[in-house]
Amino acid sequence: HFGASAFYGSRDATELSASIAPDLGSGYVSLSGRWDRGDGFQTTPKDQRVAATVPAAYDSWSTNLRAVAPINATSEIQFRGTLFQDNRTLRFAGADSMSQGQDASIRYISRGRWQVDALAYLQARNFSNIVISSTSFRKSLDQRNTPSTGIGGKIELRPPVGADHVLRIGVDTRFATGDMYEDAYNAGVASNPLTARRHAGGDQITSGIFAEDDWTIGNLVLTGGVRADRWSIRNGFYKAVSAAGLVTQDSSYANRSDWAFSGRAGALYHVSDAVALRGAVYSGFRLPTLNELYRPFVVFPITTQANAALKPEKLKGVEGGIDLTPAPGVQLSATLFYNRLDDAIANVTIATNTRQRQNVNAIVAKGVELTASAQLPANFSLLASYAYSHSEVDAPGLAFDGFAPAQVPRHSASATLAWAPKAGPELSATLRYTAKQYEDDLQSDVLPDALTLDALARLPIGHGISLVARGENLFDEDIVTRNAGGSIDLGTPRTLWIGVRFGQ
């Protein structure tokens, strides 16, 4: 099997991809790759552009390898590998960022009487970012190297406990380590001298044991699961030296560890072929990431500080819903939910243009999610969704108590109408709406609502070749993605693509 595509788009953009999966009998190998580049669009509104303002040019590539090798009739070994790199410029000349990663995993699966799923993986990441002053347009910060590594795995067993049960028991673990190397510069001086070098980092490890079961009793399916995790945050530090090499700060943070317990219980009841009821209660936790603990960042003019004292977030929630199939090809779904996230990690304003990651008492979210899909006459289909989330920050005594969390819209919706005759052309259009949201915790800066339209047309011309045209944000809506006291970044404007796709 071989597939490839090539597209040319607005602002001299190109998109190339290819994949190959040769037939190897009972085994399987696939290799794919993609390359995207473009001159980019202006993220800065016209009335805020200066001589140093440049489009958001980008150049990125990725490649993936997957292989499956059978061992015997009931077991196999799987391998996955991924490499990627992304280079971008944002707002000002010289404000360049780079992210790259390498992933590898190996998995053993046995589908015998005792089913086994064993996984081991390695993830490596790096990131660099240069911050340009919006007043002098010189370099103010160079986060030149932020390497991180994650190593983990799991072993899951499914013992034979009868046809009515699917029991899963197992253990998993993950170790993560990361560093940040950054250099600060005096952007107010023409020579742009180095003023400080900083190095921060730390480690995390989480190991857990879990058990889950699905129990089928006629039209009723009961699910339940529990897990216990032992976590630790270790070896945290922050060191800063002056340009002359004098140590100005040398902090080591206390190691921390604890147990976390979580669980889930749910039920699915098929009232009939057309109606199903479901409900669940659940709990969970999330450790603060190494970035949140140790890596500050700047999106000019806002500096967000890290916080090595962050506590884990703890989630409790409940949801209930109904799934309907009122006619062949028609599916409707509704879900009500209530979630409480204790010790939620938020970016809290502590001074003008300065925020810090902090634990707030809680964030409470309640709402409804609706979805609908239908196969319509004449080869048409419709897919629609709507989500309403009433989220509030519970922070007694603080200025943002009762406010909506930053960058969380109350309403969002989408609808896709498609026409796709068998072995024929294809047309589709997708309308998306996102309600207004707030940029910051104090609700001082608004990200306005946005309505966008995307469309796609595909025309097969034979021998596995199709001509494809697509458009993004056809209304050319101004999508505000950042608003810091009126300093605005814009999202993708109207973008048109034309290309060819081949597959067989």
C-alpha cells in the first residue's frame, strides 16, 4: 500500500506527505513522513505592526515507523518510532522557536487464554525560544535548551474469569526528567549584552497498580476500577549566575512524595435497541508538570513564573447521559457532567505583566454536551456537536473568586455537512463557533467569539489519484488568540489549498 499527497497554499505554503506499507505476509511495516513549510501569516493586527514585525513563518517535518511481527498464532511484538521538528517565528524578526521530539515504544500482546499487554516506551523532547522586546526589538531572553526525557511502561493482564467479565489488572510506571537553560539579555542597550545565565530542572516518578472490570448482566454493563499511585518530585533546583559568572541564586527544593488513590464506577443500560442510558462517577489526580514546576515562560509582555511548590490537582466528577438511535443511520447523544478540580493549577496575576503558576482552591465545571449524526438521503451526512460549560474558580478571598477560568469558553459548537457518493467526488463544509473567553484570571482582557467556515472538495480522476481543494476560515474571521492589555495576536486567516492525493 502506498499513499502520497502534495498541496500548495496561501502565502507560498507547501504540504507534502507520503506513506508506504508493504505486504509482508503475517507481519506489517508502515513508514510515513510529512513536511510543511510556509511564509506564514501576520499574527499582528495592522494597527500594531512596526518595522520589526514579520509573518509567522514555519518549517516542520515528521516521520513515523510502525512494525508488527507475529511470534505465534496468539501473540505479537509491535514497534513504533516517531521523529519530529518544528521551527517557527512569532511576531518579531528573531523571535524564533524550535520544538523537536523522538519517541520509541515496544509492545508485546498475547491474545491467549491469559491475555497480556506489556509496553515500554521512551520519549525525548527539546524546545528553544527567543523573546524579542516589543519596545527595542532586541533579544531579551533566549531559552536556548530545554531537554526532557520520559521513560515508562506497563504490564496488564486479563485473566480468564468468564464470558460476562473483562478483568484487567496491572502495574505501570513513568519517570521524567527535564532541564532548562536560558540566557537573559539587556534589550535596552544597543550592544544587547548578556546579563544572566539560568539553569533549572528536576525529576518526577509515578508508579501505580490498578484493577478494572466490566461486568455484563443482560442489557446492563457495570464497570469499576481502582488504582493506587506512588508519586515523587525530586532533585528540583534553580541556579542563576551573572554575566561575570557570580552566583546570584542557588536554590534546591525539598523532595516530595505521597500516595494518590483514584477510582471509577459506571453503568450502561440498553433500554432497547434505540435507547441506552449511562452514568459514571470518577476521581483522579495530576502531578504538576516539570514545566509548571521549574520553567518560566514569556509571551511578551507577560512573564509567567514557575512554582516549585505546586501540589497535585485532584479531580472528582459525575456524569450521566443518554444515547438514542431513533432511526437507521441517526444517532443522538446527550451528557450532563459536574467536575470539581481541587488545588487546580492556574496562572495567577501577581503584578503588572507578571503571573505565577499557583494552586487555587478549586475549579468547578458543570454543563452539557450534545452530539448528533445522521446519514441523509442522496449521499449526504450531517455531524453536529454543542458543548456548554459553566466553569467557575473557587478562590475565597482572592480577586478572581467566582470568575471563569482563563481561556475557557462557555459555549462551543460545530456542524459538518458532507456529500460523498460511493467512488465519486466528495464535498464537505464545517462551521465552528467558539464563544468569548477571557485571556487572564482577572477577566481584564477578552478573546472575542469567533465563527469560522472550512470546506473541502475532492474529485477522483482515476488510478487512485484525486484532485483536492480545501479552504480554512473562509469568512476570514479575525480570531484573537492572545490579548495582553490590547497587545493582540491573531489566528489563521483565510487560507486556500490546492493539491493532489494518491493512494492504492
